[in-house]
Amino acid sequence: MSKKEMRILSTDEISKHNKEGDLWVVIDAKVYDLSRFAAMHPGGAAVLYDADVAGQDATEQFFGLHRLEVLLRPQYARLIIGTVQGEESQIHVPEPGDISQVPYAEPTWLNDGYFSPYFTDSHRKFQSAVRRFVDEYVRPDAQAREEDGKRPSQSVFDKMAELEMHAMRLGPGKHLKGRRLMDGLVEPEKFDYFHELIITQELARCGARGYGDGMLGGMVIGLPPVLNFGSEEVKKLVVPDVLAGKKFICLAISEAFAGSDVAGLRCTAVKSEDGKEWIINGTKKWITNGTFADWFTVGCRTDGGLTVILVPRVEGVETKQIKTSYSTTAGTAYVTFDNVRVPVGYTLGPEDGGLLVILSNFNHERWVMCCASARSQRHVVEECLKWAHQRKAFGKPLTGQAIIRAKLAQMIARVEAVQSWLENVTYQMCNMSYKQQSSKLAGQIAFLKMYCTKTAQQTAEDATQVFGGRGITRTGMGRMIEHYHRTVPFDSLLGGAEDVLGDLGVRQAIRKIPANTRL
């Protein structure tokens, strides 16, 4: 019904429509005709005929049971027949690009009246553009693909490529030279890790963990070894199509027998008799994007150690989908290499020197995971604050319960601490060479990731308690919390398990204790 056909209705008139076959309700000053819909109501028709609902303002009852997004669905928007005389809508409907007004729903630097030593006007304009893009194109696709398990839509990859977002997700570097970033919003030489942090955190707002990895998580960790250690011929062969979103790449390191223990890899590579090819045999497990990858950056055991080799999807390469706690949209795969032959020229870095290639990738990978984890935790804080504000129990809002306020306090404190530590580490990255980062920040980033993932799991537990039964239901009010609680363990394992990273950080610290130090 068009706006011209909308009726202005008095509360007296509305109250008369309160029976079977003639049912109106008011939600946020809008009048809905549910006469025909009542029989199809998922919660049963009886709920709608309640004396506090039928012919009445049911705004409070509605938002005690449903998310705002339900009202925005076309099939329900069509039920609107008019507005209440003398009343106006009070519920804010977010527009693409909006900054949330809920306290602690955004990092401090995005809130009016707050300041930051790290983020400039360039970052603010960049964030605004990225958020609009994510809200308009990525988030709708994320929610749909998270459910059907298909990889992210090619149309989204193409739109991201137009703005060079794939390239920007690899951080600052020579690969950005000559590219028009975000329609020219930032010059390639001025792009820094804070710009990359913004992209990662805005993508994390989609609240779809499997889709987040399916959104070329494999490229973020699989392409850097090609950029940093591949020959010019290999880079020309691979990089343009991958950054254009036309071909896909993944990192294939983990095996059934070797996860955090990289030195325990069993996948082998031996040279052919003429020395021109590698012959690769073995398996890889839990490989993100593996099901749809065209290229595999593979860690192999060779005669003198470990070697990293770029493997195309050729004869002998087979991938099988692994079903995990999150959506198959991530493309998690079990990969088999059966006498796969690739040119020796596809070697990345020195032969038998692959451990350096693998380790050089870890700092950035773990930092990216910290960026996403921090933002995901903040999304959960926002969900909990909104729910506690509108949900009533024992005759008052959840915010009136001391135990709920205590949980919210801990959640807010954790997410603010994580973001502050993350921003400090990011600032160091912006001012250090890659070599300095490896020396000075490996331990810091390991600790940060360990802390991020531990606090994330604590927040997931608290959020589930705040939402109660809805927090374990895959649809409805608590669906974001259920999803988060179910998928949050991924971050504690990917890129290095928490205990392994904590030990790494301590060992690095111990090595740097001055020999002459005493109590």
C-alpha cells in the first residue's frame, strides 16, 4: 500500500478490530491488519487475540518476542494499513552506514565527543564508506549464505574487487601500488594497518562467523607467501586474478597429525628424476576455503626440512568438505595430494627453508583474528544491552536486575580492554618494519590473541545467560548470541591454540630478560 493510501486511524476505531477475522494491532504507531495473517502466525493465533494485543498497542509485547528486522520484511510491511492519529514512530530503523547510538556498541573513536591518538580524518571517512558498503552488499549476503552453506556470492567478490578491498585486506605494501583504493578515498602509500583494521572489523559486524572465513579468509593467509616469496613469474600468474576475485587461494598447512606443531608436517614433496618438478603426496585438514580454492599454498616436508610450494588445482588434488560448528560457506576442506606434480619454480622461498615462510605469516594472521574478535565481542555487547533494555522479567526490565548489570559490566570492561590493546599493537605495526614486528611484536600479538579469545568465550557464556533460552535458539531474538556461542571456539584454535600462544609469548619474554637482572 502506498503512503497516499495510508489511513490515519483513531485508537477508538482500532480497538473495535479485536476478533477473529477482523484483527488489527498497533506496533510503533503503525496499524497492522492481521485478520488473514493470524492463522499463519508462527506463535499461534491465540497470542494475537490476547486482550492486551488485539486492537491495542502491542509494541512492548512485540519487542519482547521479536527483532526489529521482522517488521522490515516485505511480507509484514505489506500488512500496514495506516498510522495512529497523533502518534509518531519512536523506534529507530538503522540506515546503511549508521553509527550505533547504544553505549559501547562502537569503538570509542567512532563516538561523538571522543578522541583518539591513532585515527585520523582519513580513517573516519574510510570507515564510513566501508560500513555503508558492508551494510548494503555484504551483510545481506552473509546472513543468506550462512544459512544455505554456499560460498559468498560472486557478485559480492566482484564489488569488493572494484574497490580493491581484496588487496587492502593484505595490509599496506607494494601490492597496493597503482591501485585506486575505495574509489580514491585513500592513497596507496598512505594506507596503513588502521585502515585494514577498519575493513576487518566492519566485515565482522555481519555476525556470520562461517561467512567471515568464507569471505576469502584463505586469501588473507594464503596469498602473502606468494607476494613475499614467489618469483615474479608466479606472482604474475596468481596475484592479479586473486585480487580481482576471479580465482581463489588458500593456505594448506594443518594436518591431522600437525596443527600448532608445524614442524610435525607429514605431507611430502620430492623432486622428479629430472629435477624440474615437485611430486607431492599427503593430506591437509581444516583448510579454510579449500573446497573452492584454485591455488593451495602448501607446507611440505622435503629432504632437508620444510618447503612451501604453490599448488594449482590439477590432477591428483582432491578436496572434501568438512562440516564444523559453523557454516559450510567457509569452504573448510580435507585436501588430498596424490602424486601431484608442479614445477619447481612454484617453490615459495628457499628450498628446505619453509619454516621461515610459514612463521612470517603468523603475526599478521593472528592480528587479523584479534581485529575480528574484538569487533565481534562488541556486537555481542550491543545485542545484550538492547535486550536487557527492552526485555522485562519479574515485573521490570532486565537492566533492573543487579546480576544482569554485573554481567554487562564485565563484558564491557573486557571488550574495551581488548580494543585498547589492539589499537596499541596496531600503532606499533604502523611504525615498525616487518623485521622489527617479527622481533618485537610476535609475543605481544600472541598474548593479545590468547586474551581476545579467552575474553570472547567468557562474553559468549555471559551473553547466553542474559538471553536465557533465546540464547540457545538458532532463530529469533537470541540468534546472534546462539551463533556466537556456537562458533566462538574457532578463534581460540585457528592461528595457534591459546595455550601454545601464551607459552610462545612467555618464552620470547624470557629470552629477552637481561642476563644481569636480579631482584
